[in-house]
Amino acid sequence: MAGQRAASAVRSLPARVAGRLPVPSLALGDLRDGLVGALAQEAGQRRLFPWLAVAFGAGILVELTATDGPPMLVAPLSAAVLAVATSFALRARPVALALMLALAAAFLGFAAAAYRVASVASPVLARTMIAPLTGLVEALDEREQGARLVVKVIAFGTLEEVGRPTRVRVSYRKAQAIKPGDRISAVARLLPPPEAARPGGYDFARDAYFRGIGAVGSLTGRIDVIAPTGPLPWRLRLAAAIDDARNALTRRITDANGGQAGAVAAALVTGKRGLISPQTNDVLRAAGIYHVVSISGLHMVLAAGVVFWLVRAMLALVPVLALTWPIKKIAAGAAMAGVTAYCAFSGWDIAAERSWIMTLVMLGAILVDRPALSMRNLALAAMIALAREPEALLGPSFQMSFGAVAGLITCAPLIDGRLFSGERLGWFGRALSFVAAAVVGTLATTLVAQIATAPFSTYHFQTVQPFGLVGNALTLPLVSLVVMPSAVIGILAYPFALDQPVWWLMGQAVRGMLAISTWIAGFGQANLVVPSYGPWALALLAAALLFATLLVSRLRWLALLPAVGGLALAATPARYDVFIDRDGAGAAVRGADGRLAILGKPPNFVLEQWLKADGDGRRADQVGQGEGARCDRLGCTIRLADGRWLSLVKDRRGLFEDCARAAILVTRRDAPPGCAAGLLLDRKFLAEHGAAMIRLDSSGPVLVTVRKPGPPPPWRPAAAIKPPEPPTSKPDLPTPVQPSGFANYRQPSPTEDTEASAADAPAEPLQ
């Protein structure tokens, strides 16, 4: 009987809880209704359009990172046309229509990137060469010692035009009377643009390719200025004239102030940063205000704002004009002209050009009576900038500038200063509320911008400035109220030769900015170095930023999912135990203390990149040879953490002994046939695969290289490897035997014949 009652109770349980628990079908229905309502809210607030910019960027990302060889341009264009045509048939189905338009935008982004890669194609130097160089100076950046030139090549050695770089970037140390537009002749040592110093690192070669630079190097000996054989092309004449004027104004500003204050002040006006010392750059970075030096969004907005305010204020002084003319639109038009002239004078730098596009879109919105600061305008500016330069999507400048503006637009209602409204107070209360609103607004905008740009800055630079909030809060008022207004007024006074007092005033404000930066840089841990993390972590964090800024409904909470995933991946990056230079000159090995130690002589710039990727804040000159390393004139050996040996061979006479005993052998020489090293990275391997990193796992070493299997990208062309070295007198070694623990390793198949660079000059990012 008891069993029957229990069975009856079990059978009646669903009926009894039906009124207390939601039925799954009803829960799914509520979820569907909530989703439909959220999408309707997004569409009602016109927040679907910004996702077209996201889709456009996704197409660019696929073309630049996932294609295996050059695609046919007609394919993505045809697909985009088909997607747009299909969208007309889906007008009655909003969700399908939105998805089809996003697909069309993705195909257009793919096509824009494919066209850009093909349109800038030019020869890239295949190997290091020393030969006479003749060319036209397109740009000149003065530095503390000498200058750096961008030269359009007319002739270089015996190279034919098909294999001769179109442009080269060279430096020289001795000051000579050279100016943009000159035709010069000198002996040059040129090498291919350096690739990344490590897998996942900054690829200078890619940026150089899109700037039309096919080689970098230096000029040696005397530089002769040759009389031109004919008139220069008008584009080159114009560019040279602008660059010469920039250099003249740079010298005028530095002469008015002197020292690093003059160098920074000149950089803020002309964009010429070569006179700023490395120590000053480090101080500005530690204070979190290095973005002030690079002409970008802040400068464009402040310059446009100053012109806008001056024109509108002057027109408002005339009552007839203020009452009858649209002075706000006139001021916006004047600001557009002024910011365009400023961008041209600053050299049309890539970062400045993107900010110029964004500023023009914002000011254009005023002309058509639309809100200037809106997410739609930001998305439109992003698509225009990416259509012009699709490769910018992969760089930190685009990511950080648009990420910061997106965060500021989203948080604008929270930081508009209404909390400190002093309308009912006296003049003192209104002044106090104005100051409080300005201080809190500066802190809030700086905090929002830092949070929005943190994923990109840590991924690209592996640094965090904990006191950046303090640095920006103390220096941005000087920049906004004194420095940039002085820059605009100084440029206007320059043609009348009345600009010296203005530059002096600007220099005093810059000195204050540098003093504040130096004070902040003196704090402990003002510049933290964090380990590098992979692209998947960045992708998840970027998705979280997009969800948080582009969505306005409850769907915004979806940003928590990728944010948690991205933070988890960023907090647990893969740590590599061995870093190997692309030409085999040196390596860095993790020692018993967990820190990297050097083996051989890797270039300082490369070593610094390795240290930052490992989260190590030491300078290159602070890193010593590994404990237990044994070096002689033939090479170096060191015991790894797993007990096996790594050998770095400099002289080929040491190959025979080390091939027999080393688990990992690195050499810039050709290894003899039959070398029994478990993992061999000789000259041919490094030329084909580039720089490498190794992680020692229990199952064996994990090797990653800069170059991946498959056809190389256009900025990494195949090049002929030097002929093999003559054999030594010793016989070949026996058939290779894989050491224990390395049996699972399989070398990647060779994909291209290239020669690693013979030197690693520091490659600054091309802005």
C-alpha cells in the first residue's frame, strides 16, 4: 500500500509543480520575445548601422590574415553585388535583411583589402647589399644626430627596375645640407625590411610594404647633391615643399625654446619627433601621455575646436551676422578647412589621416543638422578610414583611437557634468561647479579611454601605466588650454614673423608637462611590463568592447561572456622557454630562476622584444649570460630546464661535436648532412621560417615560427638562399637519431627560399 502511494505521488509530481515552475516552452517563448524586443530597440535607436563597419572590418581581417595567396578581386566584388541584390528581396524580413547587408559589407571589406595589397605592390630587396644609391629625397626627419630620409630610388647598384625597391628608408649620422626634393648620390648599405622579432610580434616589413618602402639601411661616406635633369613631378614637388616647410618650422620652434621642451613642442605642431630623446619618450610613456606627442585624434579635435570657437566667437561679435547667418555651420566649415590644412602640414601621417577623417565626419554632421558625436558617425568614419587603408585594422593606432572614441560616446551621458550644475548658485558657486565638472570630466574621460584601449595597448606593447590617470589629469588641461591654442595661434602668426612669443609661451606649458611626467615616472612601478598574450584573447576582448559600446538594449550584458573569456586567456598566456633570432646570431633561454638569459649576441632591439613578450621589464643591457652557459670562440652551450643541452654554434668547426650531443642546435651556418641534433635550426631553416620560439613540454618541444607554411604574403617575398658553404675536412656524421623526448617533433616543411637579414636595426613602427 505504501508503495502504491509513493508511486502515485511520483506520477502526480509534474502536475503539482506545473503551477509553480515555468514550462520550458513558455520560457523559450519569453526568451524569444525578449530577443525580438531587444533587436527592435536596437533598430529603433539606429544601432544596426555600426555593425556594418564591424562586418567591413571582419572582411579585411580575413583577407589580410587567412588567405593563402592573392585572391581574385572579382570574386568578393561579385559576392557583394549578389548579397546586395538579395537584400532587396528580403526587405520584409528584417533579420535576414540585416544579415545579408552585413555579408555584403564583409565582402566589400575583403575586396578593399585585396585591392590595397595589389595596388601598393612594389619590389622588396631580397638580401643585404652595399652599392651606390641614386634617388630623390621625398622626406627628411632631423634627429639628434644626423637625419632619416625616405628616398625614391632611381638606381641602386646593378639592380634592374623589376627587382629594385621603389623607396628606401635610410639614415646618416653626419649633418649635411640636404633638403626634401634634392637628388642625391651616395653609397648605401640596404637590407630587407626586418620581419617580426618573434612570432606574433610587430612586423615592420608589413608596414613598410604598405608605405612603399622596399629596403632600410644607412648611407656611408659622402652624400653628393646632384643637379636635377628635369622638373620633378608635381606631387613630389608639393610633398617636398611641405616637408621642407615642416622642417623649417620645427627648427624655429626648437630655437625659441631649446632643449627637450622645444623638441616636444615642435612635434606637437609639425609631427616631427626625431629630436625627442629616448629618455623623454620613456618619461612620457611612464606618465601615460605619450599619445599627446603623436598627432592623432586629440590634436585634430583640439585644433578643430580652437578654429571652430574662434570663428564662431568673432562672427557672434557682429549682431547682424549672429542673427542672420548660420554662424555655427560657418564655423564648422572653417574648422574643416583648418583641420585639413593642419593634417596636410603635419605630413598626412597615417594616424593623423584617420583622425582627420573622423573629425571631418563629426563636423560634417553639424552642417546637415545632425548630432556630431554619435556612433553612426564613428562607424562611417571607420569605414572610410578602412577603405582608404585596410591594413590599419591590424595596427594599434586604429584600434586604440576608435576604441577610445566608442567608449567615450557610450559613457558620455554619465560624464556630461550635469551633477555639478550651478545654475542656482552665485558666481562663486558657478565657478566652483565649473572647476569640479572639469576635473571630474577629465578623470572620467581618461579612465574610460584607458579601459577601452587597455586590451590593444597591452597586446601590442605589453605595458601598463598604472599612473596614467594621474598623468592625463594633470597634463591634459595644459595641452587643451595652453599648448594647442598656442599651436593654432602660432601657425597663424608665423607668416607675419610674429610667432616667437607664442612658441615661447607654448614651450613653458610643455616644460610643465614634462616636469609632471618626470615626477610621475619617478614613482615605483610607473611602467609595468606584462607577458604577451595571443590573438584569441585580443579578439574576445575586442568583441566585449563592441558589445558594450554598440548595443543599447539588455543585449549589452552579453559583453560579459567574451570579456571573461578574454581576460582568462590573457591572464594565462603561453610562456616560451627559448627565443631564437631570425639569423641565428643569438638566443634567450629561460634559466633556473625563471628569467631569460642570453646566449650569443642577439641585437638589443630583438632582445628587448623578447623580454617584453616574457613580461620582463629589464633593459637589454641588464640581461647577462645564462647561469651554467659555457662559451668559447666556436659557440655556446647551456643546459635547459629539462636537463638537455642547447647549443649555439658560431663557427662551423663546432658543428660536428654539437650535432652529436645537443638536443637543440641553433646556428647561422649550414649544418652538415646527418646532423643528429634533435631539433636543428640552421641557416636554411631560419631563412625559410624566420625567428622561432620553443616551449618545453613533457611531451616534447613545441616550436612556433614567424613564417607559416604556404605561400608567403607579398611583404615577405621569396628570396634566393646563398650558395652552401664549402664543406669542412671532417666526414659527415651518422644517420640522425632523435634524442629521447624529441621524437614527436616534426619540422615544418620548407615553403620558401629566403635569406634572413644580416643585421637587425631597430625598426620603429611606421605611424
